[in-house]
Amino acid sequence: MTRAIVMTTTGGPEVLQLQDIKLPRPAKGEVQVRITAIGVNFIDTYQRSGLYKVELPHIPGGEMCGVVEAVGRGVDNFAVGDRVACGTAGRGCYAERTNVAAARLVKVPKGISDDVAAAIMLKGMTAQYLCRQVYRVDQHDTILVHAAAGGVGLILCQWASALGATVIGTVSSPAKAKLAKANGCTHVINYTQKDFVKEVKRLTKGELLPVVYDSIGASTFPASLDCLHKFGLLVSYGNASGPVPAFSPAILAQKGSLYMTRPTLFDFVDTPATLQQVAGELFKVVKNGTVNISINQRYPLAEAAQAHIDLQARKTTGSILLIP
């Protein structure tokens, strides 16, 4: 037996219930992991609320770090005792133990703690594909990152700044503005006090931007498009305020032949080779100090509901962990 957070219906945070469950031996191609730290992400709230459909009963969580306790048939690249981490399990990580497909795991190198590994696998690999694949940020760019003090935002801002970019970040409070400024943002806009479009126009002297990274969704669309110059790219990768409403593609033409994409991490790490490449680059920038990881909230596993409440109320900054 092991303990896990189980939801039998979708809804508010109250559907997250701590239960004793029976965990079978790992199946062919799987690894059983004793979890030491669990990452909490907005995608978990989307699944819990029903915005993203899941099969019930459901154990949330796709991001964790732990130690291998058993391996299934056909697994020859992991052994009992290995420290491993995952960012795309899809489910099952809000638990003391879980079975994960070996193809979704990476070994955690020395110099990366369990807490840091659990905090970066989903968020850090998301930052990697955002600034190194969807749009390759370089020293000539000025970019906009919404939710700059969030888990992905803090990593993305540091990484882009290290690449030489000028980073403009949006936040919702003075405390978050201070945090964003200390983590790579050249300019910070408190969108509760100022119009971020007007500020972007002022900061760029009307030249606007080649790319906007938007994890907020409904409340920042379509204003984010107004921050882009001709042929600019809006990268919509989250729905913190709700999904982007339906719109006519003609709006992209009207605003300067713009591009828009809605990427997901799963497509960028869909093979063991691409997973190792993306995770390897992430581990490198964390180990060499290019990117520092802020873990500003830790909750016991039993308090998963409170973690969701605080995350959705925007009371959190940086990464959030559950500790089994």
C-alpha cells in the first residue's frame, strides 16, 4: 500500500483526497519510484477542474523526483537505487510511490538536489523549448514574458537574459516585481497598475517585440498581440486566467501578419532521445549557475488542495513542491 492524492470527480480543490491505494509491481517498460519531492503545476489544476479531460479516478501530478525501488521487464537503463526525475508522467505523481514508463524518466546528475529536480523537470524543460526551440532567443532580442515571477517565468527570464536578450516581465504585485527584477528581467511591468501594451510601446520606443511568451491566456489576449511587431510570434503556453477565447485568424493579418502557436512540452520530449537532450541542456544551465531555481513554497502531500488554492490565487512565486 501507498498513500496518494486521488480525485474521483472533477471540481474545486476539495476533490483532492488523500487515500491509501494498492500499487502493483511495475509492468513491462515501467519503473517503480519512491517519490521524494513533487512539483505542482497549473496543468494539475486544469485536470482537476475538468478543463483538461482525465480518466477518473485520477491521481494528479506529472513532475517528481525520487529513487528507483523496482524495475519492470525490458527496462535495462535504470536500476534500483538510481535517482530519477520526470516532468511528463501525465498522472500519478501526487503520491508516495508511483509506476512510471521508463521512457519518461531521466537520471538526476550529481549537483542537482531532489527538490530542485522536482521543481525543474516540467517548468525548466518548458523554458528550454520556449527559448531554444519555439523561438531561439538571442542577444539582439527584446522579449515579453507574462507571469515573470511564476515557476516557468523565473527560469525563462534568467535563461533568456543569459542569452543576451532584454527581458520585459509582467507581474501582479510589487513583491513579484522585485523577484522578477532579481531573476533576469531588465524591465518589470505591474499590470495591475499600468497598461502593459503602453509600457511595451514606451520601452521599445514604438518598435515592439519579436515574441511574447504568454501563460496567462484569456485576460492577456488579444492585448499580447499588440506588443508584437510585423511577423511577430505569440507563444500561448498556458491558461492561468482561463483559455484564450475563440477568435478569427484574420486578427493576425490585421495586426501585422503575426504568428501564433500553442505548444506543449509533451511534443518536444516525445522520444527518449529528445527527452535526454532537453533535460541535459536544462541540467547544464542549472548546474553551472546560469539559472537559479526558486522553491518558495513547500506543502505536505496531504495539503495538496491548499497548494492548488494558493497557486490559483496567485499567492505563490517560483516553484511549488509537495513533500510525501
